[in-house]
Amino acid sequence: MRDGSGPADDLRMQRRYFQARLERFGRRPELHRALIADCHSYLEMLEEAGSPGDFMRMVRQSGNMLSMAKAEVSDRYRNRAAVYRALGQERKQAEDMRRLELIGSAGTHAELYAVLEEFEGEASAGFEEDRAMNALGPMMEALFSLCTDPPGSGSEELSLSTFREYWRQMREADPGVTWERISGCDAYRDRLIFDDRQMGILEKRFREVVNG
């Protein structure tokens, strides 16, 4: 990541990250259709990019930062709706199908979580857990980017803004959340693909941002 790395190393790290996600999602492709498509899109942009700055410009132009966030929550609700359908829980299935409609209509990160939050305020079950899990993926994506973004760059500013928004949402949904909970609680840790070494690097950046 950032320590001692150059642009080529940063791009390689980004490729390894999305390749690892693709490998993980590929084990159960029927559950991760949207995320698999997004990983392929990111890898294609990484092949074309000549520097981390080029890559971030391509991501912003493509809207893929929003796309990845939408894919994460879409796969989750789509899969859960299928479970509810199999169990005959029509009301809960209908709620998740409505969530999918709202996710598809969102045009920005803020709008995505605003419409889901408004809906969850009216729905009956699992609001806080769902909201924390929905914020976890985009928050960690932004934290990862902060480890490779050039210091003082526009891409770092964007990643920092994104991280702070999703960290705020996590703290609202899980007031006791800490790095220790994220890295040690199975409900959170099982959703993260980072190995222990990478988690150590991410922890350092996390504490710089949160405590800075």
C-alpha cells in the first residue's frame, strides 16, 4: 500500500484486491452477480489506467464507486428475498423487493442511503443490523483507497469524504462499533476479504483518519 510504494505498486495492489474479490464471489456466482460484474469493470479500468490518478478519474467518470455500493446491497437483498420466498414469508420478501427498487433508482451515494434509511424507518425488522452491514463494504472500500491515493490528491479527498460518510452511518447503526469490533466480530469480519497483514495496514490508516 502507501508505505514505500510507487504508482505501479499501487495499481498492482488494486488489481490484487479486485482479483481477490472476484475469486471470492466466483465461488458462489449465483449470489454475487452484480458484484462480479463490477469487479470485472474495475479490472478493465485498471488495465487501461497508467497511474492511480488515471484509475480514479476513470472510476469517477464511470460512476463505479456508486455502482459497487449498489451492487453490494443489491446482491444482499436479492439473495435474502429469495430465502424469504422459499420460506413463504411474503411480507419480508416484498420489503426486500421494494429495497431493490429503491437501490436501482438512486443516483448518488447520499441518495442511495437516504432512500434506504427512509424506507427502513417504516419497515419493521432488522433496521440497525442491515444499515451497519450496508455501510461496512463501502466504508472499507474507501479506507482501502485511502491507503493508495496520492497524498493531497483529489482522489484522496473523495475517498476521505466517502469513508467519513459511511463511518458515520456505521456508528449510528452500531453505536459501539470500533476497529476491534470490525476486525474481531464474525458478523463483520466474515464480510471482509483482507488478510491479517492487510487488516494491519488498514487499521493504521483507519486510526489516522478517525483520530486525526
